[in-house]
Amino acid sequence: MLKVLSRLWTCSVKSISKAQQRQNKKIVKSLLSAAAPAKAAPAKRVRASRVAASAKVAVKSTPAKPAIKAKIQSIIAPGKWLASYYSSFDGDGKLPARRMAYWLYLPDSAKSGPLPLVVMLHGCEQSATQFSQGTRMNQLAEQKGFAVVYPQQSLRSHPNRCWNWYDTATQEGGGDVSMLVGIINKVTQQYAMDRRRIYIAGLSAGAAMANIVALNYPDLIAAVGLHSSPVFGAGHSAVTAYAVMQHGTVNVMGHALQQVLQRHANFPNLPAILIPGQADKVVRPINQVQLAQQFRCVNQLSPETAGPPVLKAAGRVGSANPKHAMKSVDYRRGNRVVLRVCEVLKLEHAWSGGDCAIKFNACAGPDASKMMWDFFVKHRR
């Protein structure tokens, strides 16, 4: 049985890898190479004007591929696109033990005063820059006036850039969790950020990791957004992780969740928005059902706190802005929505309403980035 699960997991990762590698690899890589973190340099600024200039050169050099123009245009936003890294240190505090790259978007439209910060965690076989392009979160940040930081898993930590969400030590707050919190602290210290409005979101493995950070640091994270996420606390190896993605867990309120709650004597409310695709064959919808149960437990929400389901019809066939049908349910405490579950019909394993020129993004809405921000903006620590 273990051999079969191992083979299925390996095939799944390989198929994702091949699909991702077919993407606009050369153009996007060369376009964003100026934003790659230097080994011995501080944060490097890449102005949108320079990105636009590079885009023009790229388009001129590939006239036979008009689709690339649309891909490049979706990257461009007028704010600052900064690349840097965070280093952790050894026990003596002298030598860097690990380093994690990240990219930061600061909007030009921001008014005076501290900015809200959204932390975005990519999925397997994605880079931070691909995730920013696919979700179009930078463009939304420019419109709404918030900052976005995109940490990137290293190939050394995982050959497919997966976050190790199934690792027991990580679920308990170790591993990459401390690196991600270190990035948040570094960014909020270097720039004018509102510590009461720090949000975290992710896709697939990135969503699972965002959930782990939020559960272990509930006083830091004001709200969490999980798109196509595996359930928390289950699967403690690559083999069993695949089983969780397909079947969920047999113990929804398991040991890992109980430990998290016990470590925080007065666990605060942790607002969450869950966005599953009902046609997702990579992370099956059972995971979202169980995640909703976990968040009802964390936030002490009884089933009676659920409002009536809200149904939104699909867009017209062939319309300029295609949309899948969606059913959403809000769980309230008083007048405040603490948990929102949005089931997107016919959506597979992809970011809803993203740039479908990039793998793991669906052009058809609803727009997951906007849905998350509209939820986040109503919450603060």
C-alpha cells in the first residue's frame, strides 16, 4: 500500500512539474531576473518603468508570440518591486544557518500612514514571481493601497518548492514557520506597516503553510485566506500527505490542533476565508469540509451561527468576464463574519480568477484575490 501511495505521490508531483515547466519560462525568467535576490546585496529595487522597458524588448524579440504580450502586461504595476532575503542564524548568532528569498510589492497609490500587509505563499512548482503574476495581487494592492510580500521556498528545502506542511515539526511551529515569521518581522520593521493588519494567504501547499503560520502565531495574523488547502494536522510524510489531499483525515480535531490550542491559553479569534474548487482532483473538497470544522472549533462557532447559503450564478457562456457559479456560507459572531466558506463549482486545482497564462490559475472568476482582500479588510488585531 505504501509503495502504491508513494508512486501516486511521485506521479502527481512529476505531472505538476512538467506542466509548470511548459510555462513562459524563458521570457518571464529573463524579465524578472533583475528582481532575483543578490547573494551579498541588500534589497534591490526594480521600478515598474524598468520592468516595462524590459517587457518592450521581450515583445519585440518575439513577434510571433502575441500571447506573451498579455502575460507581460499583467506583471506590470506602477509600485516598487523589491527583492531581498531573510537569514536565520546559528545558536551562537554568528553564522547564517538558512536563507529565504522574498519579494515585496509597495504600491505607489498608498496614502500616508502604515500599510496593511498581505503575505502570499505559492504552491508546489511555483515561484514567488509566478504567484504574484498569476494571482494579480500586486495590481489589486495598487488599487486598494496595501503591501504584499511573497516568500519563496528554496529548492534546497524541497526539490519542487513545496512547503513542508505535512512535517510534524513544521505543524508545531518549527521548520519554515520561523523563517516566514522572520520575513514578516523584517518587512514590518523596515517599512511603515500596520502590525494590526497583517494577513496571510496561499494556494494548495502554500495555503496549508499559511494556515500553520496563522495557527501558531494567532496574535500576529489578523486573518487567513486558504485556497485549495489540505486539512491541518494530518499527514506526516510525503506518502501520507497524498492520502490527506485525496481523502482528508480520519481525526479532524486531532492531536496537532489540540496542541496549538493548548499552547495559547486565550486563543484569539482567527478569521478565515476558505476557497475550494468543487472539481479539484489534487486537493479534494473533503479537505475544505474538514477545514471549516476546524475553524469553527478554533473560533468557537456553533453550526447555528451559519447564515443561509448565498448562490451566485455562473457568467454567460462566451462573455468577456467568465465566472463559475459559487455557493458561500458565512459564520458570524454578532454582526461580524468570522468564517466564510466559498465553494466554486467546476473550478479545478487553480487560483480562481487569475491569469490562466500561468499554470494553476483559472481565468474564469470569481476573483479569489479580491474576495480575500474584501474579507481581510474587515479584520484587524
